[in-house]
Amino acid sequence: MTCPWERRYAQRMQGMSGSIIRELLKLTEQPDIISFAGGLPAPEVFPVTRFEEATQRVLAEHGAQALQYSTTEGYRPLREFIVEKMSRYGIKARVENVLITSGAQQALDLIGKVLVDPGDVILTEQPTYMGALQAWRAYQADYVTVPIDDDGICLDDRFIEALRAGPKFMYILPNFQNPTGVTLSLERRRKLVQIADHYGIPIIEDDPYGDLRYEGDHLPPLIVLDAEFQEERGTSGNGRGFVRGNVIYLGTFSKTLAPGLRLGWMVAPEEVIKRCVMAKQGMDLHTSSFSQMVADEVAKDDYLDEHKLLIRQVYRERRDVMLAAMAEYFPLGVYWTRPSGGLFLWVTFPDWLDAAELLKTAVEYKVAFVPGAAFHPNAREGVGHNTARFNFSNAQPAQIEEGIRRLGQVLTRVLAEHQEEERDPELVMA
């Protein structure tokens, strides 16, 4: 008798769905497609030779250790490197405050496993990173959302109203947000940590793009501002070396070394790290020892700092090419963000235009992007329908200009057809 699998799935599967980006990436594997869909780093900046040399050294000098089981918390020298790296941004932590994860995506899943019960409410920006939504939908979370503008999440009456829903935590991407590319202003950062403290609501600060700033001054992370606020109030910890504040900070090597490493990290009070360690042991025991040791070898001797200069140069050029091409080829009535870092910008089309339908036509022109509705936590019909996320890091400058030129042709055609329909109502009836 064949097993009726549909009767065996857990209830949590009812709220889960596949990633539209993963599906689009299958489509864009076609060599003639110019894709702005994925959040892929540029493969030509991967330090392949440095990895080859580091791999040989690790295997020659520490081969048995690299291929053996290890501690759940992670390879200590790599954690020490992360502590030193973060201290440059003002983040005060000890090794005991750092947990190595299999990409920052696993950190999001660990947060869900440790903090989220079915029916718990999570406050997010709207739109927000769909990978976080996927991770927490598995734990049957509900969402309350607050709009963002050019300065990040709006801390107005809508935000206070969202707090009345009693969220378990807030999820914030302060730097070059995925998907919009906007950055949370310093004034709002300070206000956000104060409000979070007042209401006793933790903040999950997801910062995968903080190292990818192309212009302007670095802004202090929320975890730093929260620590300063706690110190001003005289509630800064218990002498154990880490400010016991309201922020859990997430970082990753995916955007600076290579996403294939699947290496990220979490910074949190020791009591939170201990809980996450228990949860991670049930997932994968520990993140790859080999990957951690190779990454530590690659990053040492200030190499990572030098490599980030190259990445910023390459991505800044590609961002500028995309912005210039949009200004030249996109018709009036189409708007976009102008990010000062990161990998993405956000396009808003006229309200009547459905980005998902536009994508179908764009693919005929061999161009792809991600429709914006998928980045909205509460997928009410029509929310974000006229928006899209564009990635500028993966395509070559010439491809970017050509892809935007083709999309400009598509948009000009679609807008002209719409104007014709408005002039001739009989066309609409037909």
C-alpha cells in the first residue's frame, strides 16, 4: 500500500512555501537571460587562489582537526577573529557571545526555534527579507508590519500601533536593506533602541551588507547604540564582559568571502547563546569545521579588509551603471531607490501595473527581476504588486546596461498600451 504522505505532513507545512527567488534562479540559468533576480555576489571577486592556498595549509597543518567533529559554538580562532572585527564597529563582545552558524539564514531559523511559539507576532519592516519570513513561518508566526521610507522604518503612530500587537521581537535590517536598499538613519536608530527598551521588545539586527558601503559615513549598529543607552541608564550588564541589552546581532561571510562557505554568526547575551547552542545541536551538531578553519586562514593578516576594498569598487561601479541606465531608459512614472551600499535597489511602477505580469513580458526580452509582493509579510492581495527588487552585484556592467535598456523597452510598450486603453474604453471592454 502506498503511504498517503499528504496526511503525514506537520501542520507547520501549511504556512510554508518555496522561495520565488530560488525558482527564478532556475529560469535564469539559461545563458541568454540577463538576471537581476538573485542576491548573488559577483563570482569574479571570489578569492579562489587565496582559498586554494588556505585549503592546502589547513589540510597540511591541521588536517585531522579540520575533518573531525567539533564544538557547536564554533572554531575558537574564527570566533576570536569575529570579536576583533566587530570591535572596529564598536560592538563589545567576548568569544562566549558568538555562535558560528551555517550561514546567517541558520541563525534566523535558530531564533525561530528558540523564541517563536505558534501564533507569536513578529514586527517587521514592510517590505522585508523574504528568507526571514520563510524561516519563521515554519514556526507558525504571525506578522505585524510597519512601512519604510528613505530613512528606514517609520517610527510614527503606525509603529506604536504595531507595538500594541505585543510582538515577540522586531526584525530590522538597518544597512542597505534587502529588498529596498535603504538605510536606517542615525536619528531613527537611536529612537528605535529607546522605544524597544521602553516596551521591553528585543531587536533582531540583521546586518549582512554593513561592510558594503560605497559612500557616506558608517553608522553605528543598533547593538552599539543599545549598549550606549543601557550604560547611560546604568543597566549595562553584570560585569561579565558583555552589555546585556535588547539586541541580537547577525553577520555573515557570504557577502565578503563566499556564500558557498555557508558561514555566519550570531552575537547575543550568553544566556541566549546557550539556548541557541542547544537548538543547533539538534540541527547539525556544528557548522563545518573545515569551512570555518579555511575561512579563518583566508581572512587572517588583514586580507579580508583588503579584499573588501575590491568588492566595494566593483559593486559601486555596477550600482552606478544601473542607476544611470534607469535614468536613461526608464519612462516617466517609474521610480527607484538610490542605495549607498549593499546589493539591491527597489523599483516602484505606476500603481496599475502588476510587476508579476511585467516579469512575464520581461522574460520574453531575456531579462529577469523579482516582483516585490513576495517581500511583504502579510500577503494581502495587491500589496506590493507594483514593485520589484533589482540586484546589481552579479551582472557585468555591459549586461546591466543592456538589461535595463530592454526593460525600458518593455515598460515603454506597456505604458503606451495602458494609455491607449484609457483613451479608448472599448479596448478595455474587448
